[in-house]
Amino acid sequence: MVRYAAFLRGINVGGHRVKSAELCAVFEDMGFGDVQTLRASGNVIFVAQGESPADLSARIEAGLQRSLGYEVETFLRTAAELRRIAGLEPFMPAWVEASSGKLHVGMLSERPGASARKGVEALASDQDRLAFGQRELYWLPSGGMSDSALDLKLIAKLVGSMTLRTKGTAEQIAERHFSV
């Protein structure tokens, strides 16, 4: 049995409301165990056995489509990956402390190629700092997300779809559900 965190895109935004209990029930109906959620933004922790992450993501997306009636992209991370994300400091601590914004983690489906990474890094500025992890894009805005001039649609064109969480949320999930 392997414990995963699924970061779901489009849960409780844009008129798609799903209560935590309903989301847990959908995952349990798909045969997953020890299902829990954190916050109402599509963070699901669960246990599965014997499937590749790609097959698991496809199965979850199909199950969510059937149950909820709309497409929900799924970004899976293992315990080791989540602990790495939580422990990484992609920016100098002084920059993080000076920012009025929150450090975000964009969960990506796959590691972007060199050309895509270079294109995204060219969009970085002192107001919107960007750094790549393995399959993550870290973003430190100088203020609120809505105040940022960063073109997230262009970033998605370069690296593919992603779902954003605060790094604090990733750290909390790692601490509560994936501590060693």
C-alpha cells in the first residue's frame, strides 16, 4: 500500500462545490483506503496499491468525472515527493520574509523541458519570483495573487496545466500525513 496526496484542480472554484465528505466518499467508492482531505480546495490523502501513478491519476480523473459530472485534473505526489516539496526553500529567506504575498507551489503533471523552463523563467521579476522544483513551479508574488501581473495562462501554455497551493498547505499535508 502506498500513501499519496492528490491535488485536484477546479475543486470549490468556478461554481464547482464539493464538500469534503462527498470527496472522501468518491475516493472510497473508487476503492481507495484511509481517505482524508485537508481544506476545501481539493487536497485528498489516500492509500492505494499496485498501480503506476499515471494509471492511478487516469483512474481518479475518470472516477471524478463520473461522480461530479465535470473534468478534474489530478496531480499526484508520493510521501517522498511531498516531503521534498515541504523541505525545499526555493528562494532566499529574506525575500520570503519581505514579501506581502504567500509562497505558492504549482503542481505540474511532468517535469518541463529546458525550453519551457527557460520561457517561464524569463517571466520572473522582483515582483513575481519563479523557481522550478522537479514537477513543481514555485511562485513568490510580492503581494496578493490578484495584484500580480504574472501571466499564468502563458505559463500554462509553456509547462502545461497546473494547480496552485500555498507552500504552507503542502508543508501541513507533509507534516500531518507523511512525516517519517
